[in-house]
Amino acid sequence: MSKILVAMSGGVDSAVAALLLKQQGHDIAGAYMKNWINEEKIEAHCPWEEDIVCARAVCEKLGIDFTVCNFIRDYRERVVEYLIDGYKRGITPNPDVMCNREMKFGVLLDHARKNGFEGVATGHYARKLPQGAGFGLFEGADKNKDQSYFLAMTRREQLAGAFLPVGHLTKPELRELAAREGLPNAGRKDSQGICFIGEVKIGDFLRHYIPDAPGEIVDAAGKVLGEHRGLHLYTLGQRHGMHLPSNTDNEHYVVVGKDIEKNRLLVAFDKAGSPGLFQRAMLVGSFNWIEAPIANACEVEVRPRYRDPRVKARFEPLDAGLARVTFATPQRAIAPGQICAFHEGEKLLGGGVFVSPCAEE
């Protein structure tokens, strides 16, 4: 049996993770990661105090130790600054992916090992399964809740210390188990906000750190249609917040690009064939491989976004640590900065970061 530190968020997923590990006979303790307390008074629902109460109540129910770990400075340096810097540069970062790599399986895992624990357990809907002499990372059994995408940039050596005890369950099964075992947060709603920050509109959050920089909204022909508040407040495929009228066919404008040099927001009507809206090929870089790196051109499956299904694509390595990913079918609104997860069926091979559209070969 192992000595495991369970990352307790206050939610039901991590509570059941702790329950299952205890039932399996492991020596466990719970820890709440105090990463954000909204000192800037941004308008947001950030229930960290309520989360701690819930997490502590679960640990008392299970009869295990509970601690609160103050990682506020680490979170600001490793996640918040990454988020802000990305939007300043006109890309679309993913703080939840970075939070897993830098915090849960970074700072917290280091803390756990320094205190005699073998690893960290979380409530992720993903499966870590034996594979040869090692392990493989696979999608969760509940395809509607699968969170393997968010682990695509977590390093293999970090995942070696990861315990993912709920990946074989569906969400209804998990809630039923929590209720049957009398866990105090069995009926608590899932959080919907930015990782550890809470329920906040991303525009409100960014406006606190990045001043508005108004500029022109233009179509493919360069016609000025309106004014934006700042390029950092928009992402590809976005339909709202531009205050542009639809056309006579009731087609709405969407963001299809950003001209950083001229501070222009590029828009087109939301339909197939609109320039810039659909991409057939993208450059990808900043790779993280959980399995062996892909060294030669081959066919793979990719997940361009969390809620997207896996799609077939061709992977072609290029120079300078980049690769061309050509989708079998064009993909809508792929934004630079987003994460591309690579798959072999349900197995997660690794991930990379979309850099820019590119020509097919």
C-alpha cells in the first residue's frame, strides 16, 4: 500500500478519490491548495473559504489528516502570469492545463514527496493503467466528463507520482457512491470557473491586469465595421461582445483573426468558407510527450479542444521543434495558444501548443 496525499478541492470528485483510496487500504491525508484569495477584489465568486470547509468535513468523515497548503505566490508566478502574458501576446492560453502541470503535479507533488508521500491523488476523470513495465494514460470511462485533455502537458515523470482513482467511474456512479457513503459534499455542484480562481468572466479578470486598448474591427476586405475594446478580450470563433449586426440571412459575425501590429480585430460571417474561420493545417510546438516522441510523419488522432471529439490528422515533424498537423476535416476557430492533445485511440500520447495556421503539403 502507498502513502498518498489527496488534493482536496472541496468538490465531490476529490472526496470520492480519497474515499476509494482509503477503502483500498492506502495511508492517505488530504490537502487543500490555497492558490488564490482574490486580493485584487475582482468581481468574481471565489468560494475558497467554503471549499476549505467542505474539504475539511470530508477528511473528518473519513478520519484522515487535513492541511491547507499556501501556494498563492507559486500560483501567481506559474499560472496567472502565464495567463496574462498569453493574452497580452494575442494568444489563447489554457490555465487549467498549466495548473495541472505546474501546481497539482508540480508544486503540490514536490511538497508531498518532501513530506514522505509517494504521490498525489486527484479527482480527474482519466485512467492511469499498467502498460508493460510502466504505465499509460487513458481517457476516463465517462466520455462526457473525460479530463485526460487537461493532462496533455503534464510531464511523464510527474504522472509517475499521480494517482487517479475515479477515472473508471461515470459522474452519476460517483455521486451515487458519495451519497451512499454519506460524504458531506455528495450533492455539491461542480465548479465552473478558472482553475482555483472561481467563477469570473475572463474579460473582467483580464481587465484588472491589462488596460483596454481600443482599435478597429474589420472584415476580410478591410472595411471598418466597429471598434473593439482590446484584442486580449477576444478569441477566435467568438460571436459576442463586438456589437455588430447580423446580415439579412441572420448570419452573425465571429472573430477570425487578430492583426497585432495594427491592433485590428478581424471578423467574418459564421459560415463555412469564411476566410480564417476554419483551418486545415496548423503549426504546433512546445511538445510534451507522455509516450515516446513522434519522430516521423504519421497518422494520429488529435483533440483540438477539451470538448471536441478526437479527429484524424497527419503529423509531420519540421525544424525548430515544430510540426505540421493537418486535419482530415477542417477545424473551426483553432486559436494559437490552445492545447492540441495527441491520441492513439483512448491512450493520451502527449500534447503541444498551437502556434499558427500553415499551408498544407
